[in-house]
Amino acid sequence: MARSSYRWNVLAPSDERAPHASWASASLAGTLTITLLCICLLGAQTVFAPQVSAAPLPSLAKQVATSAHQQRTSRATAGLVTVIVLDMSGSMSVNDPDGLRCSAANAYIALSGPNDYIGVIGLDNSTGARGGPHNFQTAQVWAQPADMATLSARAHLEETITSDSHDCAPDAATPTYDALNQALSMLTAATAGNGRTGSVILLTDGTPDPDTTDQINAIQQELLPKFQQAHFPIDTIALGADQTFHPFLQNLSAATSGNFYDDSQGPVSGAPDALNIAPFFVDIFALRNHRTLGPTVAPTTLSGATDSQDLIVPSYVQHLDVIVVKDQVATRVTLTTPSGEVIPPAVAGVFVANDPHYAIFSIDGGSLGVQAGAWTINVTGEGRYLVDSLILSTLQLTITQPTSSVAALPLGQPFSITAALTANGATVIGTQYTIAGTLSFTGQTSNGAPYTIGLNFTQVSPGVYQVNVNIPQSAPPGVYRIAIDVTQVSGVPISSADRNIRLELFPTPLLLSGRPPAPTTSTVNATVTSWDPGLQFLYSLPLLSWLSGWPLGNQPPRPSAALEGEVTLHNQLYANATVAGVATRKGTNKSVPVQITDEGSGHFVLIFPAPVSGDYTITFQTQGTFADSHGDFGVTTRQVHLTVLPATPVQEVKAWFWTVVVYPFLAWLIYFLFIGRPLTPRPQGQWQRIPRDPSDSEATGDFKRARSRSILRWFLHPDWRTSREAFGDEDGAMLIFGRHTIKVRRNRRNHQFWRMLTGDPLPKKPLPTNGLNNDRSEYTFSSTGSGGKPSQGGSANSSLDADWGDPPVNIPSQKKKRHKKTNTEASPDSWSSWSV
């Protein structure tokens, strides 16, 4: 579409207010005149002006001697960076054939001023070029963010949009991921370290294309968390009758605390129209630039004649923007001041911007203010028009709570909205103002009806107003807009403040109380046990802390509260929550982190240090899946009353018994079972008996066949065997088997019956040996299993196979009786009669 650029008429200051200067000079003629004048001025200030603390009176001699954009420079803050993303896809030939979106973008540029930084991206790809981390099709960067402080800067950006969009002509694809990724980079660079804020305006008529699903997933999983972290809202504008892509755009806005707009909900239905799009850009500009939405004129139909409408402008207005939107290019617009001057032609301190679909009047009154009263809009032509206005007042209303850094608040939990009223930077101390407004859901509800509640503020201190709000869980989750106005008796807004907040249905943490434990929102009472310093030190060590359960009765080693809780969503246990938190004792400002252990299936255990008794506030931050809470954390507070008591004597005795008796024994047992006993050598090698009586035959045996008769010795000393167990002789020697040695020492009794091969008595401490002897026989043995010499015929082996515990048949009768007595005490084949 061929379209003309804005025609900017910069109007020079006139001399109409020069008499004020001459009057001020003449007033110096007499002291009495000056005194009377000051009294009158002070009286007028007291009656009509805002009551402020330490607010200087404005000089009546001060004139508007600078241009409007210079006036705006003095009001500018750190600045706002806006990236406008304009859809140029082929479907725009149906949904916006006249290029209204480009005119709307130019209107946003026309309203801007010093410290308003604007960049533009074309949501288009006509070449198929790809790139970026996912190799999606790339968007077109038309202009990096630049300061709109001058006429030339604004005109240049407008010409860039006209040129790069080819007069807003529809083109090809919709590379939404790359457009948002480029916008994120532009905002990050333009706001780094300078205090500026940033936002995106995304205007489109469909979902990303091509790679629709992949682009959407990448936007939600990668880009939105970055926008959230940087507090860059995305305001989305949906064009066209197709609403299937609206959930995608609503999700972008909801996740970043932006606004969602739908042109099908505008005053003109059935076709694209400028009257549908203009209010969106004006509303976004007002919200992001902290302007008050002033008097408006609803859509009005023209009949060829001139239609005039009054806009009642209140007092204290420093700057006024009047935006007239028209659907016919030939329609003409003028503005008449309360004093009867018609704009255009030239009037001091006024900008006029003309476009085929818009006429914008920007009036700066400086410190003297814009004239209060009826400003008349005169519209001549055919078609329809509407009027919006923006006000900047000497009264400044600022929302201080919730802060802009709060990503989202939970539905179903109370919160406060606090606003501060100042005038020229000083706190307003009067009570003649009324602060009221609304909290409205910005998205589309399931039944189509708007969700709005009224806000009536109460003054809680000079210049500070507050209202408590609790939006039920049944309300729709998403972005809500706080819109509040300052009024006096007339009810006409003097100043306003707007802020978007997000209310999400976050997983809700609840502490358990009572018997049986049940979830509660009331104060939870708990008792904390304080152990003696020794136990505190031991079980606070990293290697021992996990052992504190049994000794300390599942109480923390240091004075800490251990509380059970659960996380719910939609009144059901929610297992996918991430929970963190801090604890703050009443009367202090110091918070300490709490330890939250996930017990599974929505249950958790909370532990936080509590060295002294008192009331504590637990501030939880909970997060659900992205689908449930857009990946943000919701804040929930719970109250706990703690009583710290010293451990009882019984608790202390139990704890120390576990510490010095049970745990050492368990440690030894674990070591013995899994390390010591498996590594202990078992009996091995062979023995050979040489009888002293030549009539007796020799015998040999294998130590591996020796079985322990004592269950305790079998368990504790699998490498020990008595002489009776080893080769069936008198029970007086103890053989101890090593890997390559056999040692011997005295047994409990009858040790005098045995001697070493050297003839020495058995030692008390084990000594290595190759054999033993007694009065009847000499035994030699080899630990490797190759030293023993088997007897001829193997008759002795057969006897041992039959009963390995019986002595050889050639033992004298008196010795046999001794063996018989021993065998009676413990049968080698009876496990049930084992002796220790």
C-alpha cells in the first residue's frame, strides 16, 4: 500500500504569554504590592494546589521557552527500550491489506520522546535463509534500538519501516523464534548497566512458520525463561479472524507479564480497521511509559460535516497527548484549546503528527501546566473516528508493591497493593485525594466474560495508600492489570498508575500438624530438641550426620525444626514441584535458608536452624512444570511457633549408648562380615602322625577336613582349630592357620599334654611350627598340602573318613578314657551340641 509519511509540524514558541513577564517585572514597583501578591499566592496554593512537604512554589514568571521534546527530556527517567516486531507474512494480504500495522507502529514512534529507545524487526523471510542455534529461518532486523529524542530520529525510523517493509507489503514466512531471539539480544545490549527497562511488541496473524512445532517448543523452553529472568514483557497483538494461534500468543504474554490484544474484539468487526489496532498501541505506550489514560471519545460516525467533541482536561497536567484515529485518509482533524486557539496553525510548545490514519497532538505546558478545561476535537469528513488521550501530571502515582521484580504471585493467597503519591518529587501529605482502580484479567476467560474487581485504597501513612487483595483459586491464571487513578471531587483522573502482575495457580506447600498429621494453613507448633555440645559436634560432621537418626530419635543434631509437609495443586498432591525457602524469626530481619528434602509423591521434610524459641515465618518458593506455572516460582508464607528444650537424661543416655557402644559394634561387625572374615585364611595343608609305639600304624590327614566344634569360634575365628579338631588327638593345642604358615599356642586346658617338636612346652602366644608331639605320637604338618607323607594302604585315612574326631585305635586305654569323656561333652557330628 502506498502511504505517506508523518508530516511533522514543529511549532515555534509564540509571544502570547509575554505579558506575564512584564507583569512580573512591574510587580516589583512597590513593597506592599509584592507582599499582597505573595499572600494571595500562598492562599491559592493552600486551597487549590496539592499539599506537599518541602515543595517549592513555581515562579509565575517562568515561561515555556523550550520545545516540547526538550521539556520531555527533563521528565525522562533512565529510559525504555521497545522492540517492535511486525509480521510481514503472506497471510497479511487478507488480515491487513492496507498496512494498518505499520501506521500503528509509526503512531507509537510519534508518541515517543527522549530516552525512548525503539528498534524494529520484520517478521519475514523471503529468501529461505536459515541460521541460529536451531537453523530456523531468520527474521529481518530493520533498526537497532535508537533514542527517539529528536524529530529527525523519529522521522528516520519511520522511513526505515516504510522502506524495509516495501510500504508494509505482505511477503513470505513467519520466523517467530529468530525474531524473538534477535529482540532479546537487542534488549539485553540496550539495557545493560544503564537502568533502562525493555519490552517487545509482537504483532502477528499466526503461529511460527515453517517448523511450527519446533519453533514453539524452542521459544517456550529457551527464550521465555530468559525474557522472564530479564523482566522483559512481551505484548502480543493478534490480527485476523483465525483464533487457533491465540493460545500461543497468550502464552507468550502470560509467561512474561505482557498484554494480549485481539483485533477481533475491537469496535469494528468483519474487516481489518485502524480503529481496532490504535487503542492497543496507545494502551501499551501508556503502560510502559507510565502515562495516564485521559479523556476519550468512543467510535463516532461522520456524515461529511464537522463533528466536535470536548475533552475535559483536569488541573496539574504537564503534558497532554491527543490521538485521533480515523478510517478515511481525507478526514481532517483540528484541536481547539480552552482559550479558543485552533491547532494547527502554530501554537507554542505543540507537536502535530499527521498520518493517513492518525493525527497526534502533543502539548507541553512545562512547569505552568497544560490549560485545564475543555479541549475540543474537530473532525471533518466521512467514515468513523475515535479519540484517546494520555496525560502526564505534576502529581505522580507510583505502585510500590508488588514490585516489578516479582515474576508472579499465587492465586488464592492474599497480597497487598501499595501506591505512593508525590508532587514534584515531594510526598503529598493531604487527604483531599481519592485513590481507586481495578484489577482486571487481561486474557480471555473460558466464558468470555471479563474478570475485574474494584480496588479502594486506604491511606496508611502520608502519601502512601494500600489495599489488600485475595484472588480466589477459581479465577483464571495469567496476567492481571492493576489500574489506579487519583481523583478529587470532580472524579476526573488527575494521575494514574498501571502495572501488570501475574497470578498463577502455583503448587501450594502446606505444613502438617496434629495427630494424625494433617495439612494446615494455621500456625504449626513444634518442639526443638537441643543436644549436648559433644553430640552436636559429632553428628554435624559430614561423615556422621547421616547416622544421627537412631541415636537422636530422628531429631537434627543442632537445634533445628524438622517439619513434615506436602505440596498440592488443584487440591491434589503434586509430585512435580520444586520447593525452596527461607525462615525468618519474628523481630529480626535475618533470614536463613531452609533444607527441604523431597520424600516423593508430593511429600517433603523441612529443616531449618532454630537455636532459640519464638515465632518463625517460612517463605516458600514453589515451581511447577512450565505448563502449570510458566516455569516461575510462587511465594507462599507459613507460620511456625517453636519451643527449644534441652534433651532429657534418657535421650542423652540413649544417644551416647548408640554412639559409643552400638555403632562401634556395628562397624566392627560390618567390617568382620564383609572384609575380615572373607579374607581370613581357612585351614589348609596336610598332617602326618608317627606313633611312638611301633605296633601302631602311621596316619595322614587333610586340614581342610577339620571342622570347628564351637559355633562362636567358627564365626569369629574360622582360621582356628584345636588339636582334637585337626587330627583327633588330645584337646590341648590350638592351631592357627595363615596363608603360608601354621602357628600353635596353648588351648584352655590339657595344654601340658602337648609340646613343640623341640620338646618345649606350648607357648602362650602363637608361634610358627612344623609339628607337635605328645607321649604317644609325633605330628608333622605342611601348610602347602605337600609336606605330609601318606601311610601305606591308607587304612588310617579310612578310619578318619569314618569318624574324623575319633582317636587312633592304638592310643593307650587310659588316654582313650580321656577322649571318651571329651567326646561325651561334644559330639563331632552334632551341631546342636556345639560348645563355645
